[in-house]
Amino acid sequence: MFSKGEVVRFGTEYWQCLVPHGYEAGEIHLPGVKAWREAEIIPWEPNLEWEKNQVCSYNEQFYQFLDEPEPAESSESNPDDGVVSVNEDDSDIEEEPTAPNPPVEEPVLTPEEDDRWGLIGEYSEELEYDYSENARDYVVAEGTVFYPVLNPNPDKLVEGVNITRDDPRNANIVAHMSRIALYHLHSIISPTNISETRRWAYEDSIQWLYNASKFKINPQLPRKREHDSCMPKVDWACATFQRDYDPNENAWLI
């Protein structure tokens, strides 16, 4: 659980918590990870060519264009235009061609009236949003339009499945594996610019693993339990000349 104002380190950056969150609050956020992207909004104007999934604003509301633009029909000349008709009674009289009718202007439909436009609704935590590459599942939040680029749908928090109150892993293993992983990560990013502190930690962890493999030290790992009695097996046997077995005096403990 993170409280408001708490500062945490994520990667190589430091972040401050602005909203309390965690497993008890029912939501978990990663610092710097944005699952929503703001969409481009164009004010609606008549006689504009709109593409699919474009967003417009009209009467303080937002609409998404759903239909593909129709291809322009090729205007073919009417074969009857300008044709001379011959009168059956008098072949010498020719009829004058009639003037074509003026084109009828279609009424301009606004996004509220046009079925090709869809009204974008408000964001709701209860809905599942499509975040695939070509999908544009728009939502309205804070007076603008967003669409998901990562998974914004919350998972059901189940203790022991995707959350845990305490880290069940051995502290020694976590510490030494983290030091080795960080050293190799630095060597990949900048092989000639690795800090001495990171190198010393790496050498200490390698030495710890070597001594544990030779049973020169007790790695402090939990032993398996007996099948019948369910009692833990005998602890690691180490050949040592150590006189004091106080765990606080063990230099290999964290």
C-alpha cells in the first residue's frame, strides 16, 4: 500500500504517490506507465472528408466516425441528352433538346443526425476496453477523448495468485540474484562505465554462491520436509572452524 506523498524508486527514477493505492484499495498503478493516449479532436465542419475512427467535437460532445468514405460515383453522360427525335408525322420537324434538371442538393447532416457518427461515452470502470493495435475504443474523461494502448482493464486481485502480503522468497537468494542481474544489465547498457559499487556487489555475490556450492557457508535456505513426519530435514552441514554460532555474527547474512 502506498500513501499520498510517499516517494518510491522505479527503475532509475523517483516518483511521488499522488493518490493512495495498493491491493487494499483494489487498484495498483505502475509509475510512468500510461495505458491511455489522448486522441486528436477536430471541430466538426460540413463538407469535410472524414476518415474512419476520426473524432470530432460538436455541441460540446464528441463523436467517432464509424463508416468508410464511399467512393465517388463516375458521372456518365445520359445517352438521351442531345438526341434528335424525329416526328412520325413530319420528318422535317426536329425537337429541341430539353435542358437537364438542376442537381438536388442533399441536406447536410450533423453528427447528431448522421448514422455514420457514433457518440463517445464517458469512461466507466465496469466496462472492458479493447486495446488492440487497430482498435479505437474511445472514452471521454476530463473534457477530452482517450483511447487505450495498453491493457487498462483491472484484474481481480486474489491473494496468493497475483498479490502477496509478504515476499515468500528467501532474502539471501533475492539479494544476490538482484545484484548479479543489475551488474549484467549495466554491462549490456554501458560495458565501459560500470560503477565500482556495482562491481564489488557482483563479486561478493559470486563469492557467496561459490562458498555455498562448496558448503563452506550455510546458505540459510529452508530444507525440505520429511514425507511421513512433515518435519524439516537436517540443516546444511558445513565444515568450519567457527567457534561462535551466533547468527548475528555470521558475516554472510544480510
